[in-house]
Amino acid sequence: MGAQFTIEAANAGRRLETVVFDLLADVPRSRLMKWLRTGKIRLNGARTRPRALLSAGDTVALPFDPGASEYRPPQGPPAPRGPSLPAPEVLYEDEALLLVNKPPHLAAHPGMQHQTDSLIARILAYLGAHGAPVGQRPGLSQRLDAGVSGIVPCGKNAAVLRILSGPPHGPPLHKTYYALVGGRVAHEAGAITAPLRVTDAPMGNVPKVVVDAHGGLPAHTDYRVAQRFADATLLEVTLRTGRTHQIRAHLRHIGHSLLGDPRYGDPARNSYLAQSFGVHRPLLHAGRLKMQHPLTGAPLEVTAPLPKDMERLLKAFGRRPSGSPSGDGLGPSIL
């Protein structure tokens, strides 16, 4: 038997998919998207687009009862609750907003391979919000791939999430990413504007996003060299657009893939890093965030330190994680 709920004013203006994701944070997003796309989740009795905007009074019908067990993933134990989950690393918190530092290898939301732990599960446990109604349930306004580390904003209710979603609803969020790439990047700064297209490639170690000058969507990535090594470069990267895997695909396009990236990187370099340093992820970190507070408009700026694996590599390459360069520094020859 299915269930139905009514959209309250706090959720007006939000997308159907984001409200469903918030309501069912314990369900893998891949499964929810399949139900949305196939019409098993309906809006006002009709099939609609996952990105449809909601209005107060709309009804959303689910093909299951969220209180029953059949909506949960078919295998694996239920997600741990309360103190059994590690607390998130909190960088800033008030009554409306939570900024956390996501560690590497932690998925933002539950998935088929990440059923027992995720960033949102840790946040829900930390805030004691597992049973909160959909309009008051915390949610992430941005996501990072499981292997990527760094700052993730979380709104503590639907009204704040709607503002955090950015223009036209509110001020944008400006993130600076730190990307450790192979090779010596030629220019001190530059822009990558190659259009990107998501492919139908199956899951695995193959690019999901490719440059396509004719069929791709506009994408703009800015970068600046932060530190140089013998055959590697630490870049500061900012985005003007938010395409899937944009940084990873754009850096591959200019011949300087992220070190450790299984989808877009160099297999020989990745193998060396895995064997010598235990690196099994794209070395990308969202290290700085500038924004205006969604309710007060006051400026906020937070930073998140580089994770230990990136610090260890920078030291191995002959430079300190911070400070002025002191020489050319010799990294591993394969890099």
C-alpha cells in the first residue's frame, strides 16, 4: 500500500526530487530516481518530471509506505542510528545552517554500496533528526563524489535549503577546490571552457563525462597554480558552472588528470600511488567556501584543512602543505 503527503509552504518552490530525497534519506538515490522517472512517484496524481517545482497544497504519492520495511534496500543491515555513527566534522553551525567537512571515501547519501553510513546519515544522527517531518528535515544543498573531500553545506530545514540552492532564490556559494594533478601545468592560471556531455558508459573505471564541442553543455572552470613539483601540480580550482564531474573531466581534457582518479586519471600513475601511498581516490578537496548567510545575509567564510593523504603526498613531493615554495622538490619519477 502506498502513502501520500501534502506539500507545506516550507517546501513550496523546491524540486520534487529534492523533497523526495529529503523525505527518504535512507533510500539509495538511484532507486528513488528510477521511481521518479518511471512514474511510480506521482505529483497530484500524475506522472511528472523529477525536477518539477512544487507548490503549497500539492500532493505527492509514493508507491510504498515509508514506515514499512519494503522500501529499504534489499540487502545489508539498516543504517546505524544515533551514537553508532561518527559525528560529522562541524566547521560552522547555527539554528539554520550547518557546514561540515566530508572525509574522503564517505558517500554523501546512501547508495547500493554505501548503505550503512553516509554524510547525511551522520548529520541526521548528530542533529537527532531521523524522525523529522519532510519540511523540517535537514538536507545537503551540494554534493561531493564519495572519493572527494571537503566542505558541504547543509540546511537544517526546507526553507533554508531552498535559499541555499542559489540564484534565483538566493546568493551563490563560492567554493575553492584543491586539485593535485599529474604533470607540470604550463600556465600560472587559466580557464577551461570545453562543453561537457554525460555519456551512457556503464559504471566502472571509464569516463562518465566527455568533452563534446557540438553536443555538450557549456562548462567553465578556472584554475590557478598553488604549488609546483617535479612532475605534479597543486591547483586552486573554481567553478562558474556546475556540471557532473566537471573538474575531473576538464582537467583530463587539458592533459593534467587528477592523481588517483580511477575514471579520468592515468592508470600507471594511479597504480604507483596506490602501491606506494595507499591512495585510492581522486585527490580533490573542497577547501574554502565563501557565502552569505541564507537568513541574515552576513558574509561567511570557512576553510577545511587538506586531508592526511594529500598532505602526505605534498610532503613526499618535496613541499610543505602550506607556505611559499622553497625549491623545485623532487617527486616520484613516474609522476
